[in-house]
Amino acid sequence: MEAKKFTAAQRKALEALLDDPSPAVRAALLAQFARHGRESVDLLRSFTSQSNRVLALHAASYLRELNFSDPVTEFRGFIRSLNYELETGALLLSRTVNPDVDIGACCTQLDAMAARCRQLIAEPATAREKCRVLNRVLFHEYGLRGNTDHYTDPLNSYLDQVLVRRKGIPISLSIVYLLVAERAGLNLSAVGLPGHFMVGCYEEHVPFFIDPFNAGVFLNAGEVFALLRSGSVHASVSDLAPTPVREVLCRCCRNLVNHYTAASEPERARLFAEFVAEFESTHERHAQP
């Protein structure tokens, strides 16, 4: 049967109802989406590519429930959309290998971490004082840590697995730190240094850096450079600048290429190499004058 087309008014109404928690509304939407078939897939996938994180996650949930979801296609669509939002991107990346990721559970856990931080922050507080609270909650109360024993385990790169296993690599732990900080009202940035990944705070007169892989230790610029030099890595001042979400997610994919190659899983390595190429070609196309 040919799919019926949504009118502009219907699309707008569906978008407004997508996050409605009412079971009756959800049932009605599912029935409506089922009747529209292919058109529903296109509509919901367009929502997953939008910058509104809540809308994107609810649209992905409907796609899964209707068995319309193709996680690899969803992530490719996200890459091509240029609407890069860290949490949505990290969860969509996780779904490319585990379509059954419980997105709601991930978001709930991040919410709980942030709520605990807000509970402990005594205002007025400086950014540094707030970061100390984040360190206490994430690394002491929740026990997040760097997986030094099995650094190249691909599971270290997936947001859902980091939250479950409480361990990861510098970039994935930095992503958790950033997502909790955002919920707690802190303005922090990703810092993709050569050979390492950190979080930067540029709110104070002199920026400082947080190393989530090493229990959130605070470092100044000189200490960051010294840490890198100890690993025979040389960096410049420009490397201390904030890293765009696009490059954070692309770097996750690069890591997974290397880690799946080390694990002798060439098909997975090839998949993430394709995502890296997609990020790079999309950026090049839109960077051209």
C-alpha cells in the first residue's frame, strides 16, 4: 500500500507531540507512523538529525519501536546533517554496534550524576570549585576510572558501556565529564590534544585543564605540555583550544578503527573508517568557499 504523505501542519503537530509522556499519545503516534510507512521513516530520521537533543532521541526511540531503525544509516545521517550535538552523537555512535542501547537509562544516569553535583555545589562557587565537586561525584562516588589494563578494548569508546562498566579511555571519560558538567551548569570544553584528551575550562582569567583519565587532576598549560612530553608527544599552544564536537566524534571513530584492528575485527574497523571518511568529506564540502 502506498504511504500517505504528511502535510506541513501534520509534521509540525507530530514534532510537538514527540516528547509527550502520555501512553495514549504514544500509542496514537505509533499508529499514525505505522500508517504512513516510508514517509514516517523519512520524517523521524530528519528529526534525529536536528540539533534539539530531546527531539532527536525521542525520534530514534520511535524508529526503534517501529522496527524502522537502521543505526548505521542514522549515524551517517547525523554526520551529514552538520547539526552536531555531543550527547546525541555519542549515543547514535554506540547504537551502530549495539542497536539495543537503552538511551533513556544513559540519560537518566547522567541526570543523576549531575543532580548529585548540584546538591553538593555551594553557591556562589567558582568554576574550579564546581569541577572539584564533579571530580568527587564522578571519580569517587561513581568510581569512573581510566581502563589502563585493557586500554584498546573497543567497549571503552561507547558512552553506554562507559556508564555501565565505569571505565573508559581519555576521550570517552571526557565526554561523560562534559555531559554531566553541562547538566550541572558548567561551561567546559573538549580539548583534543595530540595523544591525549582532556577537558578545558576557560571561564577564569587563566584557563585550566582537567584530565578525566587520571581522576580529574587539574593541570595548567605548562603541566599539560610536560605530561605530553613525558610520552614523547609535542604540542603547541593552539592544541589547547576547544575541539569542535565534529572532531570529538570523528576521533572516537578513529580510535575504534585502531582498536578493532588490534582486536582482529576488520569488518568493524572498516565500518568506523567509513564514518571517519564521512566526517572528513562532509567537513571539506561545507568548508569550501
